[in-house]
Amino acid sequence: MEPEWEDYQPPIDELISLKDAADLSGLSHDHLRRLAGQGKIWAKKIGRNWLTTEQAIKEYLACNKRPGPRKTP
């Protein structure tokens, strides 16, 4: 079963780095990178950097009661 966002292309001005997504969500950058690689959040790898959207992070957090490891200060 393919993810529902297979053909999704958000506007370029909505893209954020996983570092920014980590700051937004409180989840660790490494955990978000793992989720992106597994297709559990919408993300696009451009070169060596993963980009996602604030909406994708909010949807993931809304659907998961235990979203993953938190970011350390």
C-alpha cells in the first residue's frame, strides 16, 4: 500500500528543513529523518537534506499518541 501523499507536491514556500521541523514538533532530528526515510511523514530528499512541511508534522503528531523521542535541549 502506497502512502496517500505519493504524488503530493507542496508549494516550495511551505517546505521546511527537518531541523526546523524538530524545533516545531519537539521531536529529535534523527527521529524525524527516520520517519521520513520510512515514509511515515511526507518528506522529500534534495541532495543530502530532507525537507518536509509544517502540515506533515502536525498530521503525524495528531495521529500518534506516542510520536517518538523528544529533542534534547
